[in-house]
Amino acid sequence: MFKKIMAVLSVLLVLTGLCFASGSSESETESVADVIAKAESMTLEELEAAAQAEFEAAGIPLTAKGPTSGLKKVLAAFQEKYPWFQYNEFSSSKDQALYTELTTGIGQGQYVADVVMVQDGSSLQSMIIDTGYMLNYVPNSVELAEGDKNPLTALYVNKNFIWNKTNPEYGPDYLQNVWQLTGADGVSLKGIHQLSFQNPATENVNMNFLIMLTSDTACEMLSSAYESYFGTPYAGNDGYQNIGYKFLTEFIKNVTTWHSSDTTAVKNMTTMTTGQVIYAPLNKVKDYPETNDYHNDLAISGWNVPVEGFKSFLYKMWIMIPSTAKLPYTACLFIEFFSTPEGFTSGWDSEGYYSVNPETPAVEGDHTLAEWQQDSIIEDIDYINSVYREVSTYIRSLVTV
């Protein structure tokens, strides 16, 4: 449904010709939606020529916004490939601050940026469907899965349950089934009572993870793991709407540490002597190693241990063009470059980041995106937006911090 509405919105924007200044060399009144529609029918050579002409006519640098520092590296690589290109200094933004900046500025018809990355799926409803503040460009030179085209997925990131598996008291087999994270003992495994989680009321990715646990696919995974763990099928009739609600309720109640920063939690993981299990992204191990070699820290964490139920939460970052962009052709060319192996690997070249382009391999030692997708909870923004108010309200009622 989300994709159908997006397609209709794009057509409507082109037909109505919303008069946001595009900075295009072709027309001062050409809308950003018009430019995107034209760019999607161009060859790469035609798009390169249009972007350079637009850029040189406008005489201003491109502005990019996003929550990840990898975007800065891609901008630098793009500049190296196209010497005529320049960009304003980039610094990553927090989700809520970026969302506020975008909705406030674009809502008033102001220029905020030419390219934007976002990672909170629950905000896309208001930024795209309800308002049309953000527009979609699908690169021509890359074969993408339909589910990654609209809105355009920039990359996948995963959050995992990790712990210091070198501690002899706990070891690599400490966590084997996700139901251990509820604290309840199973037939042969013990519940885990040292769980560290960031408050979902302030960490949007965590909120989206918990919401996805109530989806049909997640419930199937949880049901299979439940039967394996407790030795009997889940019978229901316990007051929960489905097994996903049961799991997230008991999971939240079992949290012993509400860490305020995934970064700090991961740094502490390497020296932990307790059996604390931390829910955090693999990229934090890369960005903030406790030792000089992040692969050492990654090796002692439990990120690569098989876990019944699901191994990780695979969430998305999206890349789009604001409706008030001044350099839309340049933005389209940048997204085209971003989607190639050359562009993606210039920004991300370690475990925990996965390109939507099947020609861009995962780094050596990591699983491929397709392999992660087989046994992870995968973010579905259609589902999140359809149940967000109900489920997020319930989740917030359980959190005690």
C-alpha cells in the first residue's frame, strides 16, 4: 500500500507542477518532481551532463543531511569522481533533530538540503505520504528489489544481541534462543537476567524493532522458538493479542540496564565480567572499539552465534530528495553514484552495513544481506505505520525509565 500511494503521489506532484524552485538550468520554475521524473528517463551520460550544467549555473554547493557519517565519505568520493562538484561541510544529525529541521523548514517552503538520509521508518508517513516533503528517485543503473525502490533504500543496518563470549562463565553458547531474553527458564536453557536495552521512547530504531515483533512473520519465528524452548506450542489464551505482544512485554520487564548510549554499552562489553547481553548495532563495534583492533572486539561478541527465533533486527536507511532542493539533478546523480559498489563502499566497508545493490558484496567474514534476511526481523514501514499508535502506546506504558 505504501508503495502504491508513493507512486500516485509522485504522479500527482508532476501533474500539478508544484512550484518549488529547483535551481535547474532548464527552468527557474521547474519543480523538483519534474526534474526527478526527467532524470529517471535519462541515460547516465545524460544525467551527468544535466547535473553538471545545473550545478555550474546555480553556483552553490550541494547540502546533504543524514544520521550517518558514512554519507560524508560518499560525498568526498563523489567529488573525486566529478571534480566540478562541491558540497557544504557535513556533520551527522540525530534522528529527531533532523526530522524537526526537515518538517519545519520544508513545511514553510524553505531550502533545507538537496539530499537527505533518514532511518526512522515511522516518520516516513508524515514526510512523504501526508505532506510530500520528500521525493523519491530510483537509479537507472542498478537492479534493485522492488521492496527497496520506493522509498529508495540506501542501506540496511542490523542490531544484534551481543555479549562478551570470552568470559568462561558464559561462553559462546550463552544465548541460544530469544526466549531466554524474557528471563524465563526453558526445558534445557536458563533465562538470562542481565539485559541492556536503550529506551524505545527515545531510540526510534528500538521502538520500530519492538513494533515489528507483533507482525505475522515475527510471530511465526517467535512461535517456533517458543516451542523449542519450552517444549510445548504456544497456546495463547493468556491475555496477549499475539505471541509478539507476549515476548516484547516480558522482554521489556526483564531489562536490567537501560543504557543511554549504544556506543558506551558496546565499549563496556569488551571488559564485562557479568553475563550482560546488550542490544546494539554491529557498527558501534567498528566505530568505537575498546582496543585498537575492532575485529578483536567483534570476535569476542556474540554477533555471529546462531540464535533460535531471530539473529538480529535488520532496519533500513532511506535516501531521498527534499521537495525544496536547489540541485535536484545533482542530487539524482549523487544517488545514482551512492547505489553503485564504488559509491557504497566509499562510505561503508565493514560488518553491519549492507548495500541494496546485489553487486556490492558484504565484507569478508560477514553474512550477505540475503543471508541476514533469512533469519532476522526485517523492518516493514507499511506495518509499522499501520499499527504505530496502538503498539507504541502499549510499549511506552511498559517502560519504567
